[in-house]
Amino acid sequence: MEQVSNTLKRLSNRYFRPALKRAGLLTRDARMVERKKPGLKKARKASQFSKR
């Protein structure tokens, strides 16, 4: 989707930019995969807790 918005933006910035901005196509999603921590199975998943 990002490539489409970039191409349209390059073709005619004056016409397409406001519409693309309203649609949320000009902002990049900054979410990243969280790294695996030592001692855990995944980034947040720990082994099952046992009382005994």
C-alpha cells in the first residue's frame, strides 16, 4: 500500500497528498517485532509458574 501512495504522491503531489493523508496512507506504521529476552521462551512468554 505504501508503494501505491508514494507513486501517486510523486505523480501529482498537490492533488493526491490531502486525500492520502486523510486515508492515513502517508504515515508509516512504526511497530516492530519485540526481541526475545534471555530466560523466556519468546519475547514475553515465560514458562508456566509452579508453586511447588
